[in-house]
Amino acid sequence: MRAMLLSAANGAPESLAVVEVAKPEPGPGEVLVEVAYGGCNFADTMIWRGTYPHPKGFPMVAGLEIAGRVVAVGAEVADVRVGDRVAAFLEDGGGFAEFCVVPAERIIPLPDAIPFDVAAAFPVQALTAWHMLHTVSTTRPGDLVLVHAIGGGVGLYLTQLAVMAGATVVGTVGTAGKERKALDYGAALVVNRNEADFVAEIQRFTGGRGLDKIVDSTGAGILDASFALMRDLGHVVSFGEAEGRPLPNLWERLVRKSLTFTRFHLGHAPFGAPAWKAGIDAVTAAVADGSLKVPVEAVFPLDEVAAMYRRLESREVAGKLVLAVNPAL
């Protein structure tokens, strides 16, 4: 089969190449999926650059997220059948290929109303957002929630899902223009950090009321400044460090207001547990009925993965980039 092989974590275009590799076979508890589309995530670019916090061995087939059709099932698989339309999150990669093996517990059944290109664009980001709001924390009507990098893929899902839960969402961006879609999706205020003091602007908007939750993918100084906005006993959920790791004074920031701090990664979600199924049911139902919008910004062919990665790294993407592996499937 054809697959995008990542030979080294050096960020060089030549480290990504479409090659012929052996078609995988599903083992016990696994299914084989013929891939229609793959979704691109910032984690993919970090693996390519060698900065991902969960190291991978090389060479590896790239791709952490796919949508396609089941073509074989291994032993001990009861709830997935050949011919099923599915999406999946692949913790160890393998998605940017014509076929990939997926643990059955991570399979996401797809309603017919969700096409494969859309299905490849939401599993990682939408489920990450859902679990940050509803599994590792609680989001209630009336909550004030700050989302940094609100114009990115996860940020746009956080905006929509938090608004669905009854929260008021404010956010920040670092690139002019990326506030538009977040506002369209229900954010009440978006501040460009390069044009205004986001702490002062948010305090003005809230009338000084402390935030209930911050969901952050920036880290470093942006996260550090954000603690001034929190109420006592508030919750900070971190899922990335685009600007750098939290500063060494993190303990002092938390203890002053008895804050809760969670660092979340979708690979640690309770696969197979009721919370995992609840997230899948809620997200797929909302995508299928159109209440949760999936912003696909561009589609790239399989041999242009490096160009797709560079486009995502530009930080000018407001939505999702998708890789066409077998769009005719």
C-alpha cells in the first residue's frame, strides 16, 4: 500500500515521503480501515519537528486521525463490522496511508449524514474539546470560560461546545482575522493579544468577575498573565505549550486562589468507558445535525503532507486541514 513515511524528526521536507509499505493486518481487538481522508493536527507538525511531548519511534507512518471504511476485523472484536463507516484517533500514527489498523475501542461509528472529509476533521479536536469541558472538568450554564488560541481548530470546537453548555466564552488570538470565525461560532469577546492587553480587555468585559475556567494551549507568559483573571477555586485546563511550558511559578499561581490545574491529552481519555462513549455520541450527533460546525479550510493530496504541515505552522489557519488519501471511497 502507499503510505506517508516519516523517516526522522528533523522538520525537513525530505523526511516525509510517499512509499510502498506492507499492508497491515488487524490483530486481536483491532480493525483494519481503508482510509478515505486523514486529519492534520498541530501534534503532527510537532512529531515532524521533534518537539512532541510523547516521543515516537522512527521511521513511522504519519497521521493521527482518519475516516474511512472497515475492511477487516481481528479476533475478539464484537461491535465493529466489515463495511462500517468509521473515524478514529490513532495515538501511534499510521493514518496517512491507504490502510491502517485501529484498536476497536477507539473506533468512532459514523452516521451516514457525515461525509468522510468532514469525519476526518473532527475526532481529535472536537473530542479533545468535549473531554476538557465535560470529563476533566465541569461546564455549567452561566460559566465564564476563556479560550486561548480560540481561532484554531480546538478553539473553535471549544467555543461551540461551551456555548452549547450554556457558558459565556471569551478568547484570544495572536493573528489578526482569526477572531472572525470564533465570533461567528458564539464567542462573546475575542481579543488580539498583539493589539491589546487581553487581561484588561477581559476584565472590562466581565466587570471584574473572575473566570470559572481557562482552556489554554499557549503556556509560558500568556498562561501566566491569565491567572489574574481567575476566580477562587477556578479551573485551568492546559492542552498545549505553543509559547513554551508553564513558568516555574505555577505552584504560586495556583495556591493563591486554590485553583485546579489539569494537563490534558486525548491519548489519556478513558477509551471504552462510558465517558468516552458519551463524548462520541454527543459530538457525532451534533456534527450530523449541523449544530456543531466542522470548519474544513483546505484539502491536500497525499504527497503534499509537508506543504500541509507548513500551512498549519503558519498560524493563519482558522479551521482544519485535511489529507485526501482515497477521496473516491
